[in-house]
Amino acid sequence: MICKKCKKEIEDDSVYCRYCGKKQIETPRPKTKKRANGTGSVYKLAGRRRKPWAVVISVEGKKILLGTFKTQTEANKRLDSANTNGISSYYDHTLGEMFEILVNLNKERLTKSGLTNYRSGYKYLEIYQNTKMRDIRAAHIQDAINRAQAEGKGYATWKKIQNIASLMCQLAMANDLIDKNYAQLITLPKQKEKTEKPSFSPSQLELMWASWQKDRIITAVLAMCYIGLRVNEFLDLKKENVDLAERVIYAQGSKTEAGKNRIIIIPPVAVPLFEKMMTSESEYLFASPNGKRWEVKNFRDRAFYPALRGFGIDKDAGTDKSNLTPHSCRHTYAYLCVKYGLNPKATMDLMGHTKYSTSTEIYAEATKHDIEFLKREADKIK
């Protein structure tokens, strides 16, 4: 026989030419098995694409694109899965619908603060609420974070957006709407260097001690400086949480596992502040004028800042000239813990932190946690 390529004579049963290596016998390709009608199809898209293989299935006479894939094998697997397991009931759900489903799925375990974080993050994604969840990509999430940055929002807000987007992507992946968590592909903006958060100065504390009996707001502000609770935790406190005889507060922490259901000790010097607050008629230790729980924003704008200005503690409180906020009370407590030499582990426990560096930027080994130990340490605060 003659070689197909070099035309030299070779043995009749040759599979390859011994001169040029050309294959002489073509192996027929197996024919692709035709799918049954109504079970969908896999086809290759025109042009050069990263994922050229498309999967289409028909549902109630309507053709639905299930996605595009890198290989024909991946595409066939997706179509087989759709025919075996059916299409998710979430298939046509929008981003907005998926968010509400996510909230409902987690409402039993979500705290009020957790739900607020959900909605804070979703606020910047809401512009895409009518977009099909299966069409959401990293660019949509990145756009939401970029808009938040343009509004002057910081890392905490960017992270909330990424977190809620990630949770929705996970829900969509579990229901075969998307094949990856696009929230993990975005880039968070570079953080600005953190400026030191101020605490109340010794002179400002002295002014509050001189004024507390004249004003219930100053009483509350000073009390926060001596127990270290976050402002929302303090406003959550009910009188039933406070045992004045033992000088113990049973707090429901809101941020970390270490902060949940923790014990706070009232230093002897601060007991008169709590005795005064316990005389109100409200169930809350420090209630709003109508006897209800203060909302943080209202407390900050209508009580905290006006009281500091009114009593000369900080004439610029609430303006760009002052960095003092209700959270400054917590920083003041950390400062007092260091000033009076509290045991590092006691400081961690009293502030509800999981590591000492979070409280004071100093490390020390853990010490046994018990009420008497905490009392001995908290009693050092003057």
C-alpha cells in the first residue's frame, strides 16, 4: 500500500507509515447519542469563549438557559442533573426574593443586631433587587461596595455587603442557580489607617463627677465609663439584669461569643450612679423619656451630645471638632483598667473580648474566671 502522505510504499497492514509516521487507518468517532425529545440540549456557542458549551432545557414550552461550561462533559452533567433532579423552585427568583428567603431561613437565630447587619449590607445591593439571582456576578457586588466607599462608608460597611452577598450566593449555589460564590471574588477597598479612638480625659471625668447628680444623662454616661458595655448593650439593660447587693450586672453581649451572657462588676465608686438609675419607674435601667428603650441614634443625638455640651464637658461634642462618641465610654473603661492595674484576663472577661490585645494591646496569661476574682479586680478602679 502507498502512504497517504509521503507516497512511499509500505506494508499492507500498516497502521502508521514507517517513514513519515502518518496514520493510515482512520478510527471512526462514536456518534453522540441523541437525547430524547423534551430533555434539553447541549451545543457549542460560536466564537472564542472561556465557556463555549451551553445547556438549554425546556420547561412548560419555554427554553431556559441553565448556564455555560468549559467542556462538553461538564455541560452534559449539568443537563443530566436537571433532568434527574429537576430545576430549583428558586430558578426565577430575583436578588430581592432571595434576600427575603435568607432572612426567613435565619430569623429564629438572628438577633436584632444581626438582622440590622443583614439589612445594612443589603441596602447597597438593593439596586439589583429585580435582577435574577442566577444572573448576579462579582461585578454587581463590587459595584455595591464601591458605591458605599464613595459615600464615605468604611470597612465595616464594605464587609457587611460582602457577607450578605456571600450568604445569598451560598443559598443560590445550594439550589444550582450559580456555580461559585461571587462574593469571594471581589476586592475590598484599601482601609485608611485607623486613628486612635479617644476616651474621656481625667479632667472630663472630673467634670462629670461634679455634675452627675444634676442630670440623669450625665449619670448614664459616667456609668458607662465604669462598666465598659457597648452603648446598645447598656441601653438593653433592664433592672432585672442588675443585682445591686452583689454589684453584679448580667449582660447579654451583642458582638462576640465571649461577650454573650457575661458578668459585669460595678466598681464601688460607681454604685451611687446605679442606685440613682434604679429609682426610675421603667423596666429599663436607663430608659428614654417615654419609659421605653432608647434607640442608639436618638440617645446619641438627643441626649449624649447635648448633655456633654450643656455641662461644659465637651463644648464641641457631636461636631467634627470632637471625636467623642458613646463608644468613648468603653474606651475610657479600658483606659481605667490599665491605669489601675487590673489583671489582663479580668479585663478580657469584663469587656467581653476573646483576646487581651483587643482590650489594651497588652498580652498576659489567662487567670481563673469567677465572680470574686472579678470583684477584686474591678474594685481597683477608683
